[in-house]
Amino acid sequence: MRAVLKHIRVRQSRFQAHPLFDELRPDRPLGEMLAFAPRLSFWVMCFQDVLRLNAQRVKDPELARLMRRHRAEERGHDHWFFEDLALLTGRSLTLDEPWDLAHECTRDASYALLAEVLRPMDDRLRVVLVLALESTSHTFFSRVSSVTQALGAGKRLKYFSGHHMEAEEQHEVFEAQMEAMLNGIELSPALRAEALGLVDRVYAAFHSMFDGLCAGPGAHLAAVSGRAMLSTHA
């Protein structure tokens, strides 16, 4: 299993080089920098079901307890997202927007990740799935929270700020517990190969999603909205 955990770290390191992270800079207006935010909405909503369905399918009592705990710690983060979105755009997201063409890459990646949960899987691989998802989250939130803090918006935002990053850091104790448990598990060559493939597919989905965020129109958020928010609430 150590080889699988190492592979997650390798894929996380590669993910940090995605072009979207180059756009998260404090020299850009907040609204312009987070112009992609509405197009994350489908995944933010889907993520809660991914965790729920994954936890429901774990049969081992100890692993099931860990998955339920992780799901409980993630509850409510979607509300932070929509609160931030309303603050940034000045309005609530409409129900049909996540099905716009501009959101297509996010939907496709979300369906791919949901498909992983729904297929038959060894309980240990379900833990690997959660660790891979968390590794992508750490990469994104550590970067975006440092930039919103530098722009002076850290106290007004929740999902895109240090508020969320603090919650992510609290997961680290839980993740260390999961990793310690997994480190003591020997996988068969076939199961190890399956775990490595799972990690690769998770990261392929996120690369595809972030490619779409970079390429999308970003018309939902104008740069002026970010400047207005900073000046109004300063």
C-alpha cells in the first residue's frame, strides 16, 4: 500500500503544475481571478453524494467508521461555496446554470468520479479514493486561500479562504490515521495495480475539469465585481 500512497503524492505534485494555478495570483482582481467559480458548482454539489455513496458501500466496520467520520467533517462545505458565490456575483446561482455548456467539463469529470464510486470495489480502494480526492483538495485550497488572504478577502469568504483551509487541515489528522492503517496492509499485485489505476483516473478527471475551467468563458463573474466587493467591504 505504501506504493499507492507514494503514487498519490506524485500525482498531486504533477497536479500543482496545472495552468489554472498560475492564474491564482494576488496581482489580479478577485472577480477576475475567481471567474471560474460558478463552473465548479456541479462538482461541489456532486462531491457530497460521492462521499455518501462511497461510505455506504464500505463493509469493513473500522473502515466504514472512518468513511462516515470523513463525510461528517465535509458536510456544509457546499453551503460555504454558495455563500461565497452570492457574495462574489451579487446573486444566487440559478438551478439550470450547472447544465450550461460552460459547465460541461465539470459535469463530465463529476460523472467520471461518481462512476468510480458506483462500481464494485474493495473497501481498501474506497479509502484510496478518498485520499486521492483529498489530495486534490489540499492542492487547490492551499493555493486559493493564500491568494484571497493576500487580496484582503479572507475574512469575507469561506469556501475560497483560510476558513476552508483550516477545515482541510483538520482532516490531516484523520488522513494520517487512514494512511497509518493502510501502511500496514499488503496488497496483492492485482489489487495494487487496480489502486494505482484508480488514483490515475481520479487525477485524470480533475485535470479534465480544470482544463475546462481554464478554457471556459468566465462570463459569470466580471472583474469589476471583485473590485467592487473589496472596496465595498474594506
